[in-house]
Amino acid sequence: MLNIFKPLGFLLYCFFISATVFAQTNNSISLDKNWKFQYGGTDFAETKDFNDQAWSTVNVPHTWNAKDVFDDDLTYARGIAWYRKNIDISNSQLNQKASLYFDGVYQTADVYVNGAFVGCHKGGYTAFTFDITGFLNIGKNTIAVKVDNTQDSFIPPLSIGYASYGGIYRPVKLIFANEVNFYGLYASSGIKIKTPQVNKQSAVVSIDASIKNSATQSKNITLTHQIYNDKNEPIKSLTKDFTLQSNETTTISLNSDIQNPNLWSPETPTLYHIKSNLKIDGKEVASITNPLGFKWFNFSAATGFSLNGAKYILKGTNRHQDMEGKGDALSNQDHLRDIQMIKDMGANFIRLAHYPQSPRVLALADSLGILIWEEIPVVNYMNPVPEFLANAENMAKEMINQGFNHPSIIIWGSMNEILLWGKNAERVTEHANEKDYIKVLHQYAISLDSLVKVTDPSRYSVIAMHQSKEYDEFKLSQIAQISAYNIYAGWYGGKVTELKGYLDERHKQYPNQILFVSEYGAGSDARLNTSKPQRLDFSSQYTRYYHEEYLRQFKQMPYLSGTAVWNQFDFSQPNIGGTIINTNQKGLVNFNRTPKDVYYLYQANWSTKPMVHIASSEWTQRAGNENEKAEITIYSNLKNVSLNLNGKKQGTKSLNDIKKAVYELPLKYGENFIEAFGYDGNNLIKDTLIINLRSREIDAKSFKSIAINIGANTQYLDKQGQIWLEDQAYKKGEFGYIGGNPITMNLKKVIRGTSDVPLFYSSLEDLQGYKIDVSDGNYELTLGFVEQESTNEVDRVFSVKANDKEIINNLELNKQIGEFKSYQKTFNVKVKNNEGINLTFTAAKGKTILSELSVQKVI
Ligand code: GCB
């Protein structure tokens, strides 16, 4: 509402003030607690006397979308919300320069102090700060922030595969400073630290300090940089005296040599730091501390990456910033846990995809030792208009200026899979024909990449692409210094083993291109398990196979400069299909941060900390046959592992090229106690697992119920502990289908109306019958269905008979239930003459279909 009063030149004004305020000083007050919050646009909510009593009270980090992103109605709250907070200001504070500093607000923030508009910031992933000196009074002051997470076609990202959680989701500070202070552009610290020369014997540190005198008189100032080593001992001091006129800004560059620097690497994250301060008449008026790390690195198209003079394998992963229950409003402890988990897995590299993440993450990467690729959120397509480019450029400048001093960062990214939506993007058809769009896109790609290179020539630039020839055709694949590819061979299509062939071919064709695998991954669901894994089945077992084969192939490509798993953690992806609602399931770790088996595969291959893990650890409740051999897989970084099953020795095995040992063992019904162990020197390292096996045969005497995951090769364990058996062609004495083809739901379609999504993800189509060999008696039969195709693409009408009695008559799922919506119905069936339950499916139009079947004996 208030926006209508804004002057026409508002946008320019918005950029100007968000870019030019103070650096952080010691005197900062956290504003994280006790904000009044309301979702929805409200008139006059910026005014000081507005009554917000009825609003809820929240602390930041906060988002209003932590839960509704996972609703299956396919919408979540995207709109305007208000945050308000009162603060008390003292007389002495009023005499200082004051600024508000936001670590991140999604996506547009209009900030008001005591009813006055102090600035707006666009873009949800970078920090910003506003000068509020002169807007404060002694006593009570009101800060009001209007936050908007509506899709905005001028602000990257446009079409995205992750949630746009709205909110002030990172910390907020109020900073008081002297009128003489460090002066950072783009909410940076005002200090830029470079290490233009580093080797084992010596290094050069160069420090640019920007300083502003906002006072009305000139000032004589002393600038000092005190360099401390990793033991917190002062090792060098650089000082300069100078005079600044009123309202003058200057940049002072000072250099220092450091002899025998302790080098920074992921294995030895030796962190020095620099305390910079300003003094007037011997009194300190500003001070700030920045990290310092000494390393040198290089990417080569022929030999990959090197760090501190030696070839270095980048073992990487991607990270999204959200988690179960919290959305993207993570605490510092959450960030620590995440980065520590990645470190413990043995990774030494993270791509912060697809946007700049919390400053805390960068600080953790510096101190724990992880190399970083950070990127701006230009994803899938662009709006080919200057305002979009300007916003993207502003984000890139904020990201680089804010991250500049972190020794962990080695790569800046400017876009991801920008041709994915090329032809379909609404902006393409609205504003330009495809050819013109590509021309603009090419120009914008060059602009963004050049901006990245010019703003920070000490790191490498990258563009991430999907496997499409169009990047070559449209001359996009060679713009950035590193050409990164997102490769999903063996998941969305093709075979896992095609990875190497694809990259070898590229390397041959473009020998000067530095190649990086920026994404690869397969989805899984802990509740789905199988002894016969298949592509797209979401079983842990297929995901293991996928990652094992990728790891194996990576080792055979010496030119490859680095790799990053998609993704470390499951994350929100509104409107994505699969077996967990609105969730991208390709994480090595579940959304609630429990590791999946594949996490341990990487740990075995990458970490030196001794470990043993028994895989299929989430498949503890199994149905099978007692005499069948079960595959028990061990991941370990020890030389040998031994295994005991139910107290009996099963032998010792060495680990193969991908640190895996496989045992084939017959399990007994009931509990099976498995113990895998090995030695690191004299230290016993072990893992245990209890597998509970029950029979999948139908025993006439004891039969109570059976549940079948129709059309699936996986067993599904539901919340009640019921095992839904994998489907099979009919076997006498058991159960199974007669005719039909197993199918899975299109990965772009969300299955609605059920808490058992996995049951409806796979179905059997075109079946003629289904038979369950239960003995005579009364039963409850439940059938579940879901339409797989969009309403206008399918015409499917069918009927079902149970033992010759019609139970479903001309069911038309699209019309009667709705597309992609689950439908369940229960029937009573009487079984006589040892005929079992015989279902007959007949189609009047299209093909018959069935997704779920369970039978319960009525006693
Ligand atoms: C990609 C995208 C990423 C998706 C991922 C997937 O290539 O860059 O944002 O989440 O694929 O899982 O499909």
C-alpha cells in the first residue's frame, strides 16, 4: 500500500542506499528476538503507533513457509508479510552513526524506521545494510520491515526447483559506529584482503581499507592492521597516518611479507586473522577483524585441480540451506551441524547451490577446512530485460564483496542450467522470439561472467550446464573459466555407466575446457527397499548402485577438476514428483539430517577416520524367504572387515576399489544379529544391525493380512509398521498379477490426497487380473488407484470384479477423483471352494490400472 507514495526514481534510490553504508564494528546489537509478525498486507503497518498487539511474536531467523511448502495442494504462502520491533535508544547512541544490517531476507525488504522509509533491498540471499542515522529518537523507536516473497520476474531466481521461503530468515543487527569508520560497498566490511603471492617460503598480503569521514570537520586518523598467526600471536603490524576531509572517502593499500606461512588447506585449515582499527588522537574509533588464509591453487584442463603446488582431488557436494521443520530459517548451530556432517563425510568441497548462503557457512568453511563454490541464483532461464540483469549483477557484486576475504572460496558461479527452460519460459514468448532471446541471453551470460572475473580476478568463474548440445551451439559452454556439467545419466534416463563416455568425449573435443561435474544424484526414500534395484524406484539400493558407479568412473578421469554430489541433504522442491511430497530426495542425508547409506559410501571412500557401516541399514523390517540369500554390503575404509551373523563367523574380506565388501547370507525368520568389524591398529571399529525377517508366503492357518505395493519392485514400510510387499507375477500359493505392465508416476507430478505416497508412485497398468491365494473365509479387500496422466491426455474407464461379483463399475479416475489424486476403497469379499481372491479387471476405455492392494481377514 505504501509503495504508491514512493517517488518514481525509487528503484535507483533503492540500489544506491543499499550499497553504501558502514562496515561492521564492535558495537553491534542483535535484533533477533521479539519481532511482531503478521502475514498479509496491512495498511500503515510502518507507522510508529500502529497497533500490533494481536500479531504473533517471533524470533529471527524466521520464515512463514516452514510447513506449508509441504502441503499437497501445490501452493504455499507467497505474498507480503510485516515484521515490527521496538528498540530503546539512549542519548549516547543517538550521537553515533547507526545502521541496520540484515544477513538475508527473502525476497524483497522495505525497511522503515519510525514510519520513515530507509531503504529497500531486492534479492533473498545476500546481506544488506541501511544507514539510519538521523531516523532515531531517544527512547522508543520502531523498526518495520515489509517482506515480500511473491515471484518477481525481475529478480533472480525465476523458475526454481526449491522453495521460496519468505521471511527475515537470517540474523539482524543494529550497529553503532563513529563518524569515522571503515566503509564497505555492498554491505561488505570495507577491508579487502588479497594474497597475490604465496609459496611455502613466503607470502605477500595486501590489504585495501576503505575509510569514510562522515563528520563535518576533517580528521587526522591512524589506520593499523595487526596480523595474527594461527596461534593468535601478533606477527606483523602495518600502520598509516592520514587526514580525511569532511565527507571524504579514501582507500588505503598496505602490503606485508610473511615468511614461512603456514598454508591453508582443507586438511590444515590454518587461519590467520587481521584486526584493523582506526584511531583518532590515540583513541580507537573503529575496529574490525577479517580471516586470512595462505594458499595457492590452479585449475588445468589437462590435469584438474591443484592446491599449494600438488594435484588435489576435489571431493565435493552441493548444499541447499533448508531442513525439516525450519525451512531455511536455520540457526548457527544448524549450520555448524550441516558443515560438520559434510566434513565428517570426508568431503573437501561444497558448491553452495544455487545461491549465496549464510555468512556463518563461509566462516565455518574457513575454520573447518572446506573449499567453496558460491553462486548467484540465475537458474533455468532469464528475463531478457535490463532490469533483470541489473538485479543479477547487483547480487553478484554483493556476493563477491561480502565473501571476498574468506580463504575457503575458490569459485564464483553466475548461472545454472540457463537453457533448461529456454523454449518454454514465459518471458521468451512474451518479449522476444527464441533467436532474440538467445542473443540477449548470450550477452547477459558474458556480462555476468565478466563482472565476476573483474570483481575478483583471484578466483575462477564457472557456469553450470545440463547435458545439452545447445550450450555449444549458442556459445555458452566456453564463456566461464570452468565448464561444469550436471549429469544425471542413470536417473532421469540412460545408464550410470554413460558418465565417463560423455566426459571423455567432451575432453577430446574441447581439450582446453576445464571440466567439472557440478551435480549428479539419484532419489531415495528410506521406506523403500529392494533386492532388485531399478532406475527411478527410489530405493536406497539403487541410489547406492548409482553413487558407487559414479565414484568408480571419477577415478578414471584424471582431467576432471572436481565433482559435487546433488545433494548433501534432501530439500524442498514444490511441485516435484517422487515418493515424499514436494521434496527432492537426492540427498545423501534425509531432510531431518539422518544420514542415508550413501553418506557412508562417501565416508568410506573419502574420510580417513576409521569407519565400518552395514548398508541397507534402514531395511530392518523385511519380508522374504528363509532359504534365500540376502546381500549384506559393508562400506569401510579399513583394510579388511569381518562379519558375524547371529554369532557365527562369516569370514574376513578385503574392501574393493570403492571400499565395499559383499556377503551373501541366508537370514532366518525373526531377528538376525549382524556384526561387521575391523581393526585400525589395535582399535576395534564396528557396526551392528538387526534385521527382522518375516515370511512372505501366505500361511492358510495363521493368515491375518497381506499388503502389496502394486507395480513396484520395492517393499514399503508404512508408519504403522506394515510391510507392503514388492509385486510379482502370480505364483501359486502366494499372490500376483495376471497381465499388466509396471509403471511409475511422471517425476513432475505430485501425488495428492495420501500419506502413503510411495504406494501410489508405482502402479500396474493394463492388468487383466490379480490373484491372492487365501483360504476360505471372509475378507476385507482394499484397492488403491491414482490417475497417472493429465485429464486431457487420458481416457480411462474400467471395472473390477472380485470372485465374479462386480465391486467397481466404470471407474473414471480423472472425472470422478481428479488427476494424480489417490483413491482408496474397501470391499467385503467371501472366499469359498478354495478359489482364493480372484480380481478381474476390464477396461471399457483405455487401460486398467491398480496401485495398492491389501487384504485383511475378518474374524
Ligand atoms: C538440476 C538442477 C537442480 C535440481 C536437480 C534435480 O540439474 O540444477 O536444481 O534440483 O537437477 O534434482 O533434478
